[in-house]
Amino acid sequence: MGLSIIRYLMALLALGALTACSMDNMIETMTSEEDRAMAQEFVDNIRTGNSADIEPMVDPEVWRNSAGQFDQAADLFPRGDVETRIIAYSMNSDGLGEGARTEKDFTLVTTDDQHWTTTRFSTLQEGGDPVIVSWSVDGSSEPPADLEVMETVGSVFMWAGIIALVFFVGIVVLIIWLVRRSRRKSQERAGIS
């Protein structure tokens, strides 16, 4: 009975390890819900040409220099049903607390599986709400290299997880076998069969 429980627990552990190893899950863990929502909103606003909602998100100087480019960027996105996901994220902060200077970089890909649009932007937060201090949008008929790297790294993590899991299961099986063997020898020496 104990061995079957261990087998079920190992199977659940394996399933949990494999699902936790995706890059999407890792990025979701690293980013806050507010950051993910802001990134998605920024891309959606560019896609739909919603300049009124973009302006408050962007640093005033950046807005003055690039307001007209947002309309041009909207043409780079695929039409119809699309999926947008964060494929890269980094953060740099000089401290904790409300006065800390925090910079964040986001890379998102929007696709309908025929056209890919990569949106990159950086935010700066110094005590208040974060503002977008730089941005770029690129369209392509092929998946961007960042997306391919993310999927490759995700595969490597998955295989590394499987190898680690097989190794861990092997250690557990070896320990169980050694314990049973030891008990059997002890019983034989005691004359119990």
C-alpha cells in the first residue's frame, strides 16, 4: 500500500514539475498582474489606434516626439482574432519603497499565426505610476527570433525537468529497494521467513 501511494505522489510531482517548467509560467511568476494588464492594454491601444488612452501611459516628451507614429504602428498588427503574449521581461530597481527608481522592459508578440508583431517598450517609475519612456513596433511574416528563443529555452527546461525527475525517481526506487533488502536480510538472520 505504501509503495502505491509513493508512486501516485511521484506521478503528481512529475506532472507538477513539467507544467511549472514553461517560460510563459516563469514570466507570469516574475511579472505582477498590474504589469501584465498594463502591457496588454498598451498593445491593445496601439492595435486599435486608441491615442486617447495611449497618451496618459507615455512620458510627455516621448508622446510629443512620437504621437503620430502610433497610428502607423497600428497598421503593423494582424487583423481579426489575435493572441498577444509577453515573451521577455526584465526589471532593474535602485531600491525599495515609494521613491525607488524602477525600470522595466517588456517584449510582447501579437500573432494570428500568419503575421507576427513584436512590441517592445520600457517603463520608468519614480514614486508615481510607471510611464512608458521608449517603445517600438515591428511586423513580420515570420516568428520573431525572441519567440523562437523562448520556445527553445522552454523545451530545454522541460527536458531538464524530465531528466531531473527520472534521476529523483531512480534515487527513491534505489532507497526503497535497499530498505526492503535490509529488512529481508534482518528477518532472515532472525530466523523469520
